[in-house]
Amino acid sequence: MKTSTVDRIVSAEVDHTRVLAGASLRRADHRFYLGMSIAVIIGTFAGFARSYYFRSYFYASGIHPVTQLHGLANTCWILLFFAQNALIAAGRRTLHRQLGWGIGILSLVIVPLNLMTGVVGARLNHLGHAPNKYASFLTFSVRNTLEFVMLVGLAIYFRSRPEIHKRFALLAAVSLFAEASIGRIPGLSFPLIALIVLAFYFAGPVYDWFTRRRVHIVYRWAIPIMLITGPLTPLTTVAARAGLWRRFVDWLIS
């Protein structure tokens, strides 16, 4: 009897410790993902302050209507991403789920706007950091848009599995803003741009390692694919040289 009682006490203590450890980890997760959403907002604002948010102070020319809508939709998505993380941190899970469907609909709106903005940019010779219009449209429009919509789709599909859901959502936000925004921050050299972008890519895996001593499978699979298909990688550089792709882009922007 005494042994049974002691065992129950030890078992209860172990369960209590696990509960406390789980609660502590959840609080740490809330802080991390909320902090990442704030970093995404800061990076977006810093990158597009001159060309979009305060354009009238720096340029005499206006913004193409498609680009204006593109910027508005992407800004709303980034702000909603922050709101979603804030709701989870505040324990408002029901409202988080309800708002999630709005983000899904907005994501669908962003897809054609991103592609149309790429067409407008190619016509206006706004090539970003790519060497020509073919590489620019492939990497910064088609690739980024497909990557974003797939990551959002996976986040929605796994919405009932928080550990998977929140990682796909974070990667979707990074894919939407990082390369487009960081590359536009004035005064940054290309190596520093690449370093900051990679910091956003690997923030999640590094956090996982320090809090769980392992990297989640979502990061282990998704991030290498994102890097392999990234801008100016050998894969996209070769693909941009394909004759069929060049004829398609010439027809699209003519």
C-alpha cells in the first residue's frame, strides 16, 4: 500500500512537471511567433517605405493601380498574420480560427495580384535583383506566388495540428515578404541582404533547436526546397533561360 501511494505521488508530480513544462513552452512559442510577426511588419515597412508607403515624399510619379492593390493586399495579409499570432497569445482561439478563413480568402486574392504586378513590373523594366525580365518574372512573381499559396494551403490544411500549422504559416509570411522587402531596404549590400533573408528563413529552426533540441519536420523539408528554388539559384537561372519560357514571357508582357 505504501509503495502504491508513493508511486501515485511520484506519478502526479511527474505529470505536474510535464504540465508546467508544456505551459512554459507554449508561452515561449507565443512570444517567438508574435515576435516574428512583428519583425515581418518592420521588415515590410522598411523595405517598402520609399517605394510604396511614403512614395509621394520620394518620387514624383505615382503607382500603377495594379501595384497599388498588390501592396494593399499584401500589407493587409501581413497585419492579419500579426493579429492571428496576437490572438493565439491572448488565448482567443475561436476568433483566431474565424479570422483564419479571411486570411485564406485574402491569400487567393493575392495570387492574381502578385502575378499581374509581375507583368506590370516586367513591362516597366522593374527587374528587382534579377539579371533580366525572364529571371525576374520567374523568381519574383511566379516562384514566390506559387510558394506562398502552397504554404498557406498547407497551413490551412493542418489547421487542427498547431505545431505544423504555425510553422507553415510563418514560412508563408517569410516567403511573402522577405526577399521582396529586405532587398529594397536602402543602403544594404547584397551580402547583408542575403544574410538577413536567411536569418528569417532559419529563425524557426534555430528556435526549435534551442527549445526542443530538434528541428521540426516542416522546417527540415520546406526550407531546403525554398532555398533550392530561391532567386538566382542555379535551378531558377537555368529555367529562366529556357526558350519556351522566354517566348511565354515575351507574349505575356507584349
